[in-house]
Amino acid sequence: MEHSKQSQYSSNDKKDTGDSGSVLNGHFDGGVKRPAAAAAPQGPAAESGSHRASASVMESWKEERTRSVEDNEMSLPSLAAAYTTILRGLGEDPQRQGLLKTPWRAATAMQFFTKGYQEKIIDVLNDAIFDEDHDEMVIVKDIDMFSMCEHHLVPIFGRVHIGYLPNKRVLGLSKLARIVEIYSRRLQVQERLTKQIAVAITEALQPTGVGVVIEATHMCMVMRGVQKMNSKTVTSTMLGVFREDPKTRDEFLTLIRS
């Protein structure tokens, strides 16, 4: 991901469109598309349609997984062979002592860096959603995050801040960090990662609102390209009252900076 300057997204920068979620929580997740408000039907039919749409969203979300542990075992030899080719292409000798096991180590490491592809949100949230009559903001901030830039295959690292306003249900606090882990351990761009986390929490809890802010350093800006050592990229996604109500949004942003 190449940004020559800090990119900061506010809740007013973009408006939701019917296609805004088509590739969010998976490679082809069409379940998060939302119809335009003006076209929404009213009355019992609307409720029925909304229920079906919600069920469709949840179903696509539950089924999301693009790699298994068995896939890892089967693909490891070909990944290692690819790293051997890379070493030769760099002018190195893969047979010298220091590089003999490097292709296998690198292949195993890349599978770990991208282990989010073999995990499903529903697996970690099923037993951690609780009925609770709590209607004040819940915030978990400074969640460490490591990811891989999908453009250069180099690290992205930083911190994630998450807040949500419950609607009769709360999520075990550690599960917010697990959601971050699942989506960050993939080939990513920060903008998509931010929205995937927010949408996953929304789909799981149906809260009144969700806010997610990520501050990260991109090694593709530090080690190559513009080589700006101290640059950080800040992205945010605000959903529900976090987008609609400036006071709620300001409270969240104030608390994560405190």
C-alpha cells in the first residue's frame, strides 16, 4: 500500500452506497449490501424482508473461510519451491548452508502471517455474546495489530481502537482483539481492514453503533519508496450512531486519545 502522506478518514468522508460492502468480509461477500433508504419498503413486509436480508448476511459471514489447516500442509512444498525460485532470482545460492532451510521457514512463516484466511469469526464469537442491559459505550483501545501489505508483501503494524454502543447484547472483550487478529492476518490494505472489523462487530451484535480507528506504520513506506521513517496512516470507520451523531463520535475519539 503506497501512501505518501497520512490518510485519515472521518465519518463524513464517504457515504454508504448499495455496493459499499460487497468485498468486505471475504473475497465475494455480497451479503452486506444495503438498499437505498428511499427505496426501503414499510410495514410487516419490510420487517420480513429485513429479517431475510439479515439472515443472508449472517449466513455468508458464518461460512467465510478460504483456507484450511489441510490446505496449509498440501501447499507448503509448492510455497517452499517458490521461495527457492525467489532466492535464485535474487542471485543467491539456495544450497549454501545459511539458506538450506530458508524456503521452508519462509513458507511456514507466510502461512502464519496470513492465518486469518483459515479462521471464521463465528468460531470465536459463538459462546461470547451475552444478553446484557447495558447501553453505555464499550471501548477497547491500543490493540496490537500486525498485517501484510497486499501490494508489496511487507509488514503493516500498529494499533486498533474499537468502540460500540450495545443494543441489549455485549461481546466478551477479548473477542474484539480476536476479530482484529482474524482480519489483520491476511493480505490487506488498511482501509479495508478497518471496515471489515467494524462490519463484523455490527453483524455479530447488531449494536446501536460501532467505531473503529487504526493507526499503523507501513513498511512499504519506510523500507522502500518514499522511505519516510515516521509516517503513520490513520483510518476510521463509523457506523450507526457513531456516524450519525457527532457527540457520540466525539466521545469515542476523545476516549481513545485519553
